Amino acid sequence: DQQVKQNSPSLSVQEGRISILNCDYTNSMFDYFLWYKKYPAEGPTFLISISSIKDKNEDGRFTVFLNKSAKHLSLHIVPSQPGDSAVYFCAASATGANNLFFGTGTRLTVIP
Amino acid sequence: EPEVTQTPSHQVTQMGQEVILRCVPISNHLYFYWYRQILGQKVEFLVSFYNNEISEKSEIFDDQFSVERPDGSNFTLKIRSTKLEDSAMYFCASSTPGLAGVSSYEQYFGPGTRLTVT
């Protein structure tokens, strides 16, 4: 069951630069997408989301872009900070469903 | 800021034993969920619960699993007879009602319970 994929298991970025995390999905019924951040020994923390009626949503340093035709979304963090170092999960949901489908995560390391 | 809490943080049990994992969702949330993450794998949905009944469950959530909201604040996951492959982090989550009574898609997660079955 690989409905949500994050093909990069890890990413390293210098502090102050842009971090771009990518996510692909296969299920065309998905219409809501979320990014979660997870630190070790903690649960996933909701970061930002986007509905399929939009192609961009911005919240401070975090922007999520959605390309429905490519079934692709990305999370941009700019500028990246050392405190952003964590595992980032992409998740997707469909109208009427209660469950989230998660990707495998990308470990972001921001180098001071 | 309100948060989801889970107890215990770590549970060690022998194969075949029953375990109960406990969660206190955010107080004004009405939808409750359990997910699990086996080491090195993705977070997987187990079950959702609304209005005192299961609203959705995955293939993982077989007859060995049950959920309950025994009072106005707790939400529990019971595994009747644990197997080695049940070893995982178990996350509880909750969400508010969204539009037209559908659960909000933003689910808020607890810190997890690490279950180790020996």
C-alpha cells in the first residue's frame, strides 16, 4: 500500500537556505493533504495543510505547493533553521474518510 | 495549548498477554483515532471512533483489537492477546468536527506509547 510516497529518506540543508521536501500520491480521491513534523520520542505535530481546490498555502516560513495533475506536493521551508531538523511526514485524506494515509517520512537535517 | 496525552509511554508485555493503551484526547474534540508505527515503517491507520462507535477501521484492526471510551475523557485501545508483531509505537489522535459533521482533517497526535512484546 504505497498510496503516499516520499522518495527521499533524508535531506541536509545549510541554515538559512531553502528546504524542499517532496511527496507523491497515487489515489486520485485524495483531496486534502497535510504535513506533519516529528521529533524523536514525540508524536507527529501538524504543520500545514492544503485542500485540492488550492495550489498553494503559506504559513510563515512554511509553504505547501500542490500539483494535482502530477499528483505531487512539496513543502518549502525558508529560511531553514536548526530547530527544523526532524522527520517530516506527508499525509493525505479523502472526503468522507476519517483516516490519514502517511508517507514514509523524510529526515531533514539543518546544518548550522 | 491543549494536547493529546498518552499513558504509559512504554509498555513491555509478554506474548499472549492483554494490554490496554490509554489516551486523553483534546477536550473539545469529537473524533478519535489510533495509529501505529512499526520501527522503520510508516505511520498506519488502525481505527477511528465517533459518537461512541467505530466509524472506520483498517485491515490491521482485527478481532484482537478493541477501542472504548469508558468515560468523558479517556479513549483506550485494547489488544487481547499480543503477538510479537504488535511491537510498535501506538499513537492516539483527535480532531474537531469539520464541515457538515465530517471530521476535520487536521488530526492532533499524542506522544505515543511504545509497546514491546517479548
